[in-house]
Amino acid sequence: MNGDARLVVENASLRYGALDVLSALSLTVGEREIVSIVGPSGCGKTTLLRCVGGLNQLNGGEIRIDGQRVEKPLPIVSMVFQHFGLFPWKNLWSNIAYGLALKHTPKDEIERRVSAAIELVGLKGFEKSYPHQLSGGMQQRAGLARALVMEPKLLLMDEPFSAIDAQTREQLQFELLRIWDQRPTAMMFVTHSIDEAVLMGDRVVVLAGRPSHVRAVRTVKLPRPRERSVVASSAFIELREQVWHDLFDQPAGNGARVQQ
Ligand SMILES: Nc1ncnc2c1ncn2[C@@H]1O[C@H](COP(=O)(O)OP(=O)(O)O)[C@@H](O)[C@H]1O
Ligand SMILES: [Mg+2]
């Protein structure tokens, strides 16, 4: 994996004042790999994503994307936030066009890419709507379109579907999988749902402990494209059990369990 890793997190540590949040945390994400990250609330998942996104600085260790050390936000990385993070004063079109406009992208190219992104996430016809006029699910579609329009090499997703009702959430999971199938890129998918982690990921990284470190890495050997029926397969159910134990069993020794 290390040969063609897009993202390398090496021995990362971070503290907020006296609070040690991350310690000796290492992981990789391949060029066309979805790595799900699970861990208890408050274990530092958002903090880790913010560090990868260049929004927070580590106190120790290193993060590299395509070999480049992350010290500030990089244009090849896009992030989708749990609470959508749309500008309330901009309509859908302008929210999605914002990043391209900042980069002084030619107008006709903005036009083309924004239309394509809106179409891709199924929001055609809502271009002039403001965020408060959209449901949670639609706002998160917009958040996704805003990230995808930048054609990132690494997509960071921070519990993107956790503020959305269960039915819409399931729909969005499969839509995201379809979008990814069309153009596979590196993705870090943070979730607190074990099922969602297994459904989306090629690997599941389990964070635990205080400060957080990698307790286990599980490879998801489920076929792609992922169909709805996969959740009833014995492979899915076994893996879900495994990750549950990784999360909740008290580990012996240093607790590191890495499946080969
Ligand atoms: N800006 C901050 N300043 C101080 N403490 C913070 C800050 N952001 C998060 N924390 C603390 O760091 C820990 C990890 O937070 P977070 O990364 O949000 O966890 P998660 O996303 O896994 O729920 C929590 O204890 C949280 O209270
Ligand atoms: Mg969080």
C-alpha cells in the first residue's frame, strides 16, 4: 500500500493545551481507496481530518499528501462537513461555484463544472435556492457537490450523513458509492456508524484510547460496486462484528490489532 499511498499520516500527535488527543497515530490512504475511520465520540476524528486538511497543526509526526508535507490547506484536498458548512447568504449555485471562483477559473469552465456537479448529486432545478430552503439531505448533496466540483485528489468526509434522517442517509450512501465508482479517488470517510464504515470502506481504521491511536485496521473484502444486498451477506455481518469488538473490547497489551 505504501508504494502508491496518496495520504500518509506518520506518528501524528496533537494536543489542545493539556488535553492529549492524538498520539503516535499512523495510517495510509491509497490513490483509489476509501478508508473509513471509526471511533468513539470525542476521540479526535474531526481533529485528525482537520490536520489532514491543513486546518490544524500537529504537535509531532507528519502528514504527507502525494509526498508533499501538509502545513496548510492544499488545493487538491476537499472536505465535506457534518453540518454542511454552506454559506447561508449564497444560493446553491454560488455555494458550489465559490471554490472555483476563488481560483479565478474562467467563467465558462465554472458554468460547465458547476452544472455537472449539480446534476451529479441530483440537485438540478434548485440552483437558485438558498440553504435554508433545502432539506438536510439536499444541503448535504450541495456540500458534496461543492467538494466534488474541485476534482480533489483526496476527499475528506466528516460524518457527512449523521445529521440526516435514516432513509435519506441510506440513499446518499449508495449515491456516493455510485459517484465514487465513476471516478474513484482517495477518500477518508469518518463515521460513528460501524455499518456505514464497512459499507463504504476498502479498509476500516478503528481509533481508540486516550489519546487516540489506531487500535485495528480491517480490510473490507466486499465486491464493488457495492449493492444494497451486501449488508445481508455473511462477510458484511462478520466484519461488522469484528469492528464492534475492536471498538468495545478491552484490549490486552498496547491493544494494536492489525489484520493482514
Ligand atoms: N478547538 C479545540 N480546543 C480544545 N479542545 C478541542 C478542540 N476541538 C476539539 N477538542 C477536544 O478534542 C477532543 C477530540 O475532539 P474531536 O476531534 O471533535 O472528536 P470527534 O470528532 O472524534 O468526536 C474532544 O475531547 C474535544 O472536546
Ligand atoms: Mg467529529
